[in-house]
Amino acid sequence: MTELGFDSARLRRGDMSPVEKIWQMSWSLLFWVTCIFAFGFAMLYSASGGNLNPWAGPQLARFVFGLGVIAVVSVIDVRLIMRFSYLFYFVVLLMLIAVDVLGFVGKGAQRWIDLGFISLQPSELMKPAIVLALARYFQGVTQDEIGNPLILLIPLAMIGAPAALIVLQPDLGTAMLILMAATIMLFMAGVRIWKFAVVGACGLAAMIPAWALLHDYQKNRILTFLNPESDPLGTGYHILQSKIAFGSGGLFGKGFMGGTQAHLNFLPERQTDFIATMLAEELGMVGLLALLTLFMIFICYGYAIALRCRHQFGRLVAIGLTASFFLYFFINLGMVMGLLPVVGVPMPFVSYGGTALLTLMFSVGLLMNVYVHRDTQIGARGGFNDF
């Protein structure tokens, strides 16, 4: 029995050269990612007034570099990735702790570490790190063991520690995204629904004291979400301008580079958080639906990779990363449409951002790695000889 010219025994052993692994990549998945990025590049070019600087050119360079990252990550033995998953998680966790000491403030929050050649945002790196760590943990846990509540203490601590550090930065949006993606992974790993109900009830009970711990601007975002017209020139300005831009685009939009709300600077953060609003204004509902279709195809590919994978580690990595991609898109779109509070979550592959884009490309590389090594056999400990 062979697959694409490769002997099935070699596929189970993962015994392929880097060139063979490159040929095993899902090129169609890479095509859809490029199509999504093309929308973002076009919008950043428009936001720059028809220039590559200051946003479109650097973003294109990062994407090209990211393609190399995808290729490199794809050919690494999946068992090696599994073996170092905990190390990667703890390194990123230490970086989150270092943000409080070495980080610098940007846009009212302390989230970045300046490495000289790049400003790194550790909270973005934690998104794939927590997925890898949880997948590694549940690779060695049986379904009977998952029924023991004590077994869940370690993964809950692994989730809670970075989420708490990210909330303190403060970055409520990223913390929510990590918590939701991790919850989906726990469910897919076999955790019973009643346990989520218990945790959810505790979360609801904690909402009242948690309100007192929120920063004033975070409270204002929630209150603005409930009634944006209460302060149209203050806290409600962003979301009201976003709704105006959305509605003014109509069915086919005002034309590429023809958006008035964006180009007259009424629309805030048009290159990052509100880039989907700019797209809707210029390309209309048709353009936004085209982007939505591309994302849905991408999400379907991610879950198909998870279903096709024969080992638990790869399945959970694919599910966790795909869920994270979906939540990125869902939260950003709901945020700019006024359906969710403004929490600062960018549109994946579309919004401008260095660490965010490279982290997304790294995550695509991990997804591609699962596809390439979908038939590789992995033991409970992730060893190379655990067959």
C-alpha cells in the first residue's frame, strides 16, 4: 500500500527526507492562506494612500519570510516538536513574566519586549504554545484517566497562568482567545460537559468581584458595547464610526481606495483592529463575503487535517490551532460590527502586525506539519522508537 508514491511503512516511521516532506505539504492550504493575505495586503496598500509604506511593504516582507517559516516547521519531525512542546511553553511563559520587568508600554498597555531588531509580543506566541503543551499532555492521558478531576489540575494551571499574566498587561482580548481555544481542546480531548458547567458557574459567580479589578478603559468598552450612543464622541466613537463605514459600503462598496470614513481618518486603527470595516466600506458586502468564504475554506482544511491525522497529538494540535484561527476571525468581525465588545483582537493574516503575522505563519507551519506527518506513529511518551 502506498500514498503519493511513498511506502506506507515509511510514512508510519516518518522516514522521509526534507524534500519529500515538502512535496507532501498541502499546497492548496497554502494557496488559501495566500488569498486571505492578498485581501489584507490590498487593504493596507489602500490605507497607506496607494503606497507600500508604512504598512503594506513591511507586511509583504513578513509574509514572504513567514512562507519560509512554514516550510521549515513543516519538515521538522512531529515527534521532535512534541518532545519540546513543554520547553517552548515555559520559555514563552517566562517571556510573559519578563514583560512586567523589561517590557515597554504601547497604546496604553505593557505587552512588548524590545529585542533591538524586533519588538516581540509574547502573548501572541502563547497562542500556539498553549496548544502544543495541552496536546503534549493529553497525548499520554487515556480516556479513563481524563475522567479523574485531579488529572485536569495540571492543564488548568497551564491555561490559567498565562491567561492571568496576559490580563495583567492588560490584554483581555488575547486572554479570552487563549481560554476559549484551550476550552475547545479540553472538550475534544474527552473532558465531560458537566465539568465545563461547573467551571462556567464558578466563572459567573466571579464576575462581580472581577468587575472591580478591570481597568477603567476596559469597563468603558463593555459599557460602550451595551450602549455606544451614550458617548458618541468619546468611548463610543470607534464603534459608531465602524458601523457608519460598514453601512456606507453597501452591496458592492465605494471602490478600492475609495473609502471616505477610512481615508478621511474618521475610522480608527484602520490598518489593525478595524481593517475589516475598511474592507466592507471599499469592497462592500460582496468583498466581505468573499473574505468570509476564504476563511471558511481555510477552517474546513484545518479540521479535515485533524480528522485525517492518526495520532492524538497531531489531532489536538490541528483542532486547537484551527479553533484559534476561527476565534481570531469571529471575535474581530463581531467586534467591528458592534456584536462584541472592542477587545483588540486583529483579523488574522489581514491586519497589520509583526509578531501577530509571524505567529500565524508559524501556526500554519504546525498545521502543515501535522498534515505531512499524519500517518506517523507516536507513542504515549512521544519517543522516536515508541512503535
